[in-house]
Amino acid sequence: MKCLKCEKEFDEELDSCPFCGASIENEEMEMPQLKKEDIVEEDIKQDDNSNEEVQVENDELDKTVSISSLSDTKELKDLSLIDDINKQIDSVNALKEDEEVKEEINDLSTSDSIKKRRKVLFITGIVSLILSLIIIGFLVFKNSSKEATIVKDYLQEYEVALEKYYESNEIDDVIFILESIKDDADKVKKVQSKTRIIFDSWILLYIDEEANTLDEYDKITDRYKELLNGLHTYAVAKTDENYITALTDYDYEELKVQIDDIYSDCIVFFEALAYYNEKDYDRAYYMFDVIDDSNSYYERAQSYKKRIINNVVDLLNKDVDKITAGIDGLSDEDKLQRYVNVEEVIISYNSIYNNLNLSSNDDYQSLLNLYTSKVSEYTDIVSNSNQDIDKEENESNDETSNNGSSEEVEPDKEEETQINESESTTQEESLNE
């Protein structure tokens, strides 16, 4: 049977064309007589891709040609119809065989492709998983880095806000930052920890504040108490459940006790400082010496003790210079008297400033040793000089006494001469008689 739509032949039993799908009416169709050219065209249309089928069709055409040479036309038609039917059956069978081969090939290719696809999918899945993990890790790292940067910058901004608050008492920036992080518990803890660290550094500044009187230090103390109260009372952010403060209650109480202790320590220190400013060095030194190492002002007290000793030694040197002024033009006895006065003044300083214990000071001890040796030296010089004078005086006295005795001996010699002369005269007179 030949399809009216696609003009291809197929089995009569079919209801629709296997090639184009067109429905077939159940009418007997006159089978035309096949010619050689028609057979060739039909065979070529049935399968252009198969060389074997072309060869078969060519053989069939040869048969048809041989049959067409017969004289009996009716017989030729019958044979043509039979050949045509056979060819249709063969072509249908060939198509079925081709379809079966293609199905087998498709089955084989499908199974191989499935395996390849599975491998590709498996490898692709692994690669995708690795890439996904890398991307996720990168994003997590990026987010964590970004979060760390945000926290770091955030704390820096808070530190700047605290510095501004310390310098000008402006607390608005501190409150603004608290408001922005009040819902983040971790950030709140970091901010409160930062506040405690910063205020601890302010405590050191409080200790080092310079003041000449206790009244001045009272004003300084009041300022630091206000800073403390501001961070606990005014630097507040309200949440749904409670309040967030820049300083926790625990830190606030600890810092308050520290300020009170420092102020108690400073009372003794400024009392000593008052004596120091009045130049009552002995009492000032005693008050500074009372401050022990547990006192916040211990280091400053030690510094003032050194200042006091240096000031007293300077005063002593000035007094010594006054006494020894122009000493080189004096006699040894006057020099000795001056050196004795200097030694007495040096010793009196140790008595006047007995709390200073000047004897343990190297400068004081060197000065005392110097003028003690001067006194000893000139004592020897004056003593030797006096001995020489006494010796000279004794020698002069001896000479004077010796001169007086020689004058007394001469009269005796005259008397002896007169006696001798009288005796000789007497002897002469007796001889003459």
C-alpha cells in the first residue's frame, strides 16, 4: 500500500503510515505497474543510507526488466505485483532489522554513556563540593574578618569618645555608641572592658596631678569622681529588658574605693607638702617619711625626701661660704678660728635637722670631714707657731739673764785685785823691815 501523503509504500494491514503517521482509508488501491525507473526511485527513497539495500534493489530491477520483456502483459502485471509485494516485505523487514540494530547500538551507547555520565557527574559533584566549601570558607573568613574589622574600628571610635569625655566632659558620643551596640552582648562586654581599662589609666593620672595645697587637690578629686559617676549614671542605653551602662556596677564600686583610698593617702602627703612649702624641712621630712610603700604617694614622698636633703645641704654650703669668705688674708690663728666655726655649724645642722639623719648623706659627710681636717691642720700650725714664739721668748730671756750676771762678776774681780794688791803691799813692807 502506498501513502497518499508521503508516497511511501508499506504493508496493507497498517492503519497509518509508519513514515509520516498519516491515517489510511480502507480502500483498495490499484497497484501500478512498476517500471525500472520507478523501482529505482522507490528503492532510493526507502533507504539512502544503506548500500546493501541499493544493491538488492538493483538486482530486483534487473528481474523486473527481464520480466517486462515477456509477451504476456497480464502475466507481467502479476509478476510485477508479486515482486512489488515481496520488495515491500523485504523493505519492511530491512527497516525492522535496522531499527533493532539501532536499538542495540543505542542500548550499548546508552549504557556506556550512562557510565560516563555517572563518572562525569561524580567528578563534577566532587569538584562542585570542593568549590562550594572553598566559597563558603572564603565567605565565612571574609565575614569574620569584616566583623573583626568592624569591632576593632568600633572600639577605636569608643576610645576616642572616652578621650573626648575626659578632656571636655562631653559624654554624648559615649552614649551614642552604647545605643548602637546595646543589642549585641559581646560588643557590650568589650565596651565595658575598654571603659575599665581606660579609667584605670585615669587613676594614674589622678595620682600624678600636681597641686600645692589640699584645697587644690580637693577640686581635682571632685573632677575624677564626676567622671566616674558619669560613666555609670549618665552613659546608659535602655534595652527591652534592662539598662546597659558604660561601667558595670562592680567596676564602679572598685574604682570609687580606689579614689577614696588615694585621697586618704594624699591627706598625709599634702600635710607634709605644706611643711615643705614653708621650708620647715625637718617636720616635712618626718611627714614624708611616715608614708609607707602601700601609700599611693610613696614614690612622690621619696622624691621629696631627696629634695629636702639636697636643699639642706645647699643651705649648709651657703653658710659655710659666708663664714670662710676672705679667709685667705687672715692669720693662721684667725683661720683656725673660722674653721672651728664652720665645723660647729656643720655639726649643728645635723642636730637641727635630726630627722634627716645627715650623717648618712655623702655630701654632708664629705663637708664635715673637710673642715674637721682643716681645724686639725691649723690647730697644729698655730700650736707649732706658738711653740716657736715661746722658744724665741725663752731664748731672749736667757740672753738677758746672762748679760746681767757678767756685770756682777767684774766688781768682785776688782775687789780681789785690791786685796791682792794690799796683800802684796803688806808683804813688801814686811820684807823691807
